[in-house]
Amino acid sequence: MFNSQRRRAALFAAAIALPILAVGAVQAQPKLATPKAPASRVATPQVALPADVTPVTPATVTAPAPPAAAFNPLNEGVAATVNDEIISTYDLRQRLRLLVLTSGVQPTEDNLQGLEQQALRSLIDEHLQTQELRKVGKRQKVDLIAETKDVDEEISDLARQNNLTFAQMRTSFQQAGVDIQTLRDQIRTQISWQRLISGLYNSRVRVSDDQVNGQLQRISAQASQTQYLIGEIFLDSNRAGGMNEAMSGANQLITQLQQGAPFAAVARQFSSGPTAANGGDGGWISAAQAPPEVGAALEALRPGQLSAPIPVSDGVYVIYLRDKQAASGQTMVSLKQLAVRLDKDASTDQVAGATAALRALRPQITGCDNIEAVAGKVPGVVAADLGEAEIKDLRGPFKDAAEKLQANQISDPIRTDVGVHLVAVCSKRTGGSKLPTKSDIQNKLFAEQLSVMSRRYLRDLRTSATIEAR
């Protein structure tokens, strides 16, 4: 999108000078998160649907940066125009700094272009949203732009979430070279757009009792299935500029997450899904409740793992498996082991020696916390975290040990084709999830439908707009 190497170099220099508050060597500082969007059911003005909109039916750098310089229009260029409305290079530079500061994503030579594009896409979308807000407000003779007091309340809430006062947060922004007005503008647009969507569609969204009961019946039927507590990031391929761009963006985000960027902060800034405002919290689901591609990925993940990019029909998911719960009536077990590697055809004396060595170490193991330390005392003995699994999925002597032992108990030496093992049960829990209430289901369906309508509305605005990136 950008052809100016000079501008990219300047943006990179500006970005890497930021004290990244969310990750890296300054992890002890407060973690900044973007504000929550207002609840979809908040009282909002009912706005007549514009005639030209078709209703949608439901179905690690730590050097501090200098304070932000005063904006001089004569020293700035044009980054893009949106229906002849200018986005300056100053606006873009400030948004890039804000994006880095609030998401915890570390700017590098490899990902800078993606961050720059994300910052510009956000600015373009917000200009389109603001233009539409003014257009609809003028037609309906109502001011849809959020008032300053509403914006200040959101910023104050954001500061409290990070154990800061409003003044302290403003100072931290100044030290990072970010004008607090950049955050104000972003929050003002978020609040205003949410009110517009609610005003246009709240009365049009219909979540019937049949839908709620049907969803509840499906969830009840799935109680016999494994449940997954997930975090999700969804990159809309239409907004990203195509599926290839969405896949590339997902890979870059995964790299940043693996390097320590907070998942919730990244989800708030980059995700286009309905859970973005809640930090990508997707709650407990079964594989059957997710798109087939996501469900297949869930079954292969262990708690604490990130998925590879998961392409679906309209974008790409990145899934973080926060926890896993066995199906109703099944038991989950977390295991570690001490082992001595031996070939299948090892001699009787070799097996006896390995068994004796492990039997001598067994009394020193007080639980899963010191297995690695015990293993490190004896050459040839290795420790391994076997993760968590349902007992029914285990095989042979490992399954037998998992069934018989309780948490923090250690098996006798076990001979397998690859060695001799001591298996420790770290935790054990029986599955069976609490069903959501009808109100929970209704609110989720309502929010999902409003999110779809909002995305389609904005997509139509993009399609009909004249947008030029310089």
C-alpha cells in the first residue's frame, strides 16, 4: 500500500523508540488495554434506516521516546484521502504509536508494513464511520457524535483497569510520544458507531425463543463432548485486502504473541470478531459449536497453545486454547514423567539398571513441581511434561497408571518400547460443564447478529467510497 521507503523508515524509527508498556523488559509497568465497547443493549436513540442501506436479516525496545512534537501541518504530508477527507502522515504516525502501545506488538523490520497498514485501515474505517454518522445525523436532525464527557468516562475506566489515574495515563502517553487526542478520537468513534448500529438495528434484530431453545438443546446434547475455553482473533479477509493478506497478518500476530504480546490486547486492536471488545474471550465451546476448520484445530491443541492460522470462508482465525474440560462423565488427567531411554531390544541387565535408577529416584519426587530438578541430578534421566488428556485417550500402562493414581502420586517404573518411565499424575478432574442460561444465549446471539450487521454496513461504505492511499 505504501511505496515510500523514507516514510516507512521514519515510522519504524518512531515506533521502536516507544517504551512498550505491555511486553518485554518493561513488563512490570501497567498493561494498557483498549476500552470496551458499550454494551449492545444500552439505551440508544432509534435512528431511521437510511434509504441506501439494505437491512441485514439475522440468520523488545525500552528506550523512551521524546514527547510528541506539536503538530505543524506545513511539515506533514498526506497519507490517504477518504472521500476527499485527508489523513495526514502525522495522523498515521500517531495511530501507529497508539497501536504499538496498546497492543504490545513489537515493531520489527518484518512486521512494520503490516502494522502500518493496520493503522491506516483503522483510520480509514473511522473516517468512513464518522462521515456516515454526520450524514445520518444531519438527515435525522440528531447529533450522533459522542460527547466529551462520555469519552472521558471511557478513558478514566481504561486508566482504572491499569491502576492509573487519568493524569498518570496521560503522562505515560506523553512519555511514549503519543498525543492523548489520538486515543480520544478512536474512543469517540467507537462509542458513536456502536450507538448508530444499535439505533439502526436493535429493533430489527430478532432472537426468537425457538433460536434460544434450539441453541440450548444443542449445547445440552454436546455436554457429552469435550469443552474448550478459547480466546479468538478473527481477521476479516475483506477488510485485510484478501485472504493472502489475512493469512500473512495472522502469521505476524502469532509471532508477536509467541514473543509475549498479551493475547487480549492484540485481540482488541486487530480482531474483527464480535468478541474483540472483550479481548477475544470466546468462552467455553465444543468443537461442534465452532466452524468445522476451527473445531478440527481445537481437538489438536493443548491448553496454553496457539493455533496456526485457520482459514475459513470469510477470513482467518487464530485460536488460543486457555483451558480444556473433559466431556461429562470423562476424566482429564495431567501427566509428567521421568524416563531412561532404552531400545526395544535392550538387554535384561540394561532394563534392570534403568529400573533400579528410577526406583531410587522415586522417593525424592514430592510432586510435579520438582520432577525436572530430580531428573537433572542423574545423567541419562530425562523429564517431560506430557500435558493434559482424557484418560480414555491414553493407551497401555500409561492409561492404567492414570486410572489408578491420584493427584501427586507416582507410578512404579513402567517398561515401554522406548524406555523405562516413572509417571506422575499432576492433576485429575472430572468433566461436566455448567450450561449457560437462556439470557446468556440470547445476549450472545444478539451481539453476533449486530456484529455481522456492523461489518456489512462498513463494508458497503468502503465499497462506495473513494479512497486513495499515497
